[in-house]
Amino acid sequence: MSLRADTAAFGDDLGYHTQDRPKAVAVPASPSSLILAAPAESGTDSADALDTRQPDTVVPAGLLEMLEAVADPRKRRGVRHRLSVVLAIGLAATVAGARSFAAIAQWAAEAPAPVLEQLGAVRVPSEPTIRRVLGQVPADTLDAMIGAWMWLRTSMIDGRRVIAFDGKTLRAAKDMAGNRTHLLAGLCQHTGTVLAQIAVGVKTNEIPMLRILLATLDLAAVVITADAFHCQRDTAEVITAGGGHYILTVKGNQPNLRKRLKALPWNRIPTLHTDLDTGHGRRVRRTFKAAEIHEGIDFPAAAQVLKITRTRTVRSTGKRTSDTVYAITSMTIADAKPHQIAGWLQGHWSIENKLHWVRDVVYDEDRCRIRTGHAPQVMATLRNTAIGLLRLAGHTNIAAALRHHAYNFDRPVTLLLTS
């Protein structure tokens, strides 16, 4: 069949007391413990659409079949290119390194007909068509469906699924009022794949949107990590009510909680874990202490408090700096070993290294000026999906993986067909 072109984006009785609060009883966590076995929108889209992100939802086995299930918002009359085909072409081109609609269109125009036919195309969509169609896609719904599909292909760490949540602003994607697109995503720490994403509207912020996303996930045997911005009581309650656990850093936005954690008798609590990282001309030593909390912290389901001291030494100058971070978790000493919790807390920043950095540096996302409709979020979704597919395929260097797939038109399509 021949093809042709058309024209048409988480003081106790040992010395800490307050008059108004119960005592906070701190008990050093045991250095050994058992791991519990894991059990056998903003924007125009409604929150109901996010129900498709539930892992128990029936999700097509193949990636292309999943794209076929995305509802097309266009009227049927006059449609020349199926939505699933445009999405598949956009994703294949993104796997090959495309950064814009023009680059996607160029990839499609230069791909051999048999390659595009494997994606279901009967003709080559033009750049205006790709731009128009992807701008109309219900982006939060697309994210929900791809997140559910990725969920089924990710694995657990030590019997638990650990998800890091963080937000990212698409700096160049401004609407007519000058508002930038801001997205909140959840990354599987083990596989580096995005399991959830949602747009954060200009009239809200990440805090309530995280709770919306969490309400759509099966949180059993799940550990949620998030930065200090999300150290909120309501968020902790949503996580624990769903059967999950949280590990949240505590900073200035919770001054009273941080004061109580800092006042605990840490000098009487032994160091349970230490690790050392070297590289980039510096040495970083992290010491980890944990204390059980029975009462007095006044935070939902809080079971342990954590103190992490990081000492950085610059090798060339010998300059040394140190800082201390406090965190709180619903996990008890029976739930996970100290070094595991420390690893998950440190691993939270994998969302910056494995996702945001890649999108900014490899895909040059912060300079992408796509801004119409849902297009900024959809393009971010295509990048997330491409990165996830490449990681699931065993690639660790995404830049090298994009070059590999750019050299041969069959390679991106084969990745999609075998995913």
C-alpha cells in the first residue's frame, strides 16, 4: 500500500517537652528488621477520567493496542488519520530523537512506506495535521492510560513498589496569558519509568493534584516519596488509607514539625547506616539515624523519624560542607531495614536524574515552544513514554539510545511493536 502526504507535555521524655502537646517518645530503631511481604485533573479533563490509571483496569497488552483505546475527541466526519496512528508516529519519532512537531513530521515523511504501514498509517500526516491532532488529545486521559500500561511492566524493590513524585514546569510552553504548563509526575524508582502524570492548573498547585493522582493508584505495598512541599497531613492520610507508606522530607513549610524532630535526643541515637559516594570531583558521606515515635509528633501514621547528615568534600580544595535533613515515615522498623529507607529517600532524586534532566538536556524540553491546547503535555507524555520504553528495553544512556534508533527507521517501530 502506498502512502502520500496531505496538506491539512512526599521532645520526648528523654528531654523534649512542650506544654500543649503530648510527649514524643523516641526509641532508636534496630539495625536489623524484617521486611513485610508484599500483599498477593486539572485542565479540561475530569477527575473521573483518571480512573483508567487504576492498575486493575483492563489495559491492552500491546502498546499500539493501548493507543487504539484512546478516545478521539474529533468529529468522525472528515477524519483522514486515526488518532492512534498519529500518536504512534509521534512516539516512534520521539524514540528516534524528534523534539518538535516539525521533526515528527519530517521523520514520518522520510520513513519508508512499509515502516509506517506497521503503525497503521495509510498516508503520511503533515506537520499541521500532527500539530492540530496532538493539541486536541485529552492529555490527562492519555497520561492515565499510558501510566496504567507502564504500571504493569514495572517491578518492585525489596517487595515494594517505590514511586517518587515531583513537578516540572515547561519553561517555554506559555499560553496567551503567559502561563506556563506545569506537570506533576510519579516515577518508578527501580525502572525509571513514569507511572502517573497530571497537569497542574494555574488556579491550583501540586499539593491537591498529588492527592488526586494518589486516589487513582493501588497503593498496597507502595512507598511514596516526595519533597518537603508535599509533607502535608492530608496527603499522608490518603497514602496510608490506601494501604501505602510515605517517606517525606520535613523543612521550613512545616516549622513546628521540624522543630520537634530537631529537638529529639539524636546524640543518644546510634548511626544505623553510612554510605559514601565519590565522583564529579567530590566525596559525599551520608550518615543515617532513625528513631521510632510512639506519640507526640502529631503527624498521621508517623512511625519513625529520620536524620540524614550529608558531608561533602571537594577533592581539589579540601573544602568541606555539611547539612542535615529530617524526614518522617509511616514505615516501622519491621517494615523495612534502615538502609532500605535511606536508599529510597536518596532514590527520590532519581526523578530529577532519570526524567527531568533527560527531558531538559537530551530532548531540550525547556526551549520547546509548543504551546497550543494540550500539545505541551502530550509532547511531554511522548518523551516520558519514549524514555520508559528505552529503559525497559535495557538502555541506560538515553542519548545513545536515541541515536541508535535514529539510524534506522525500523528500530523505533520494532520497539513499539514489541512493547
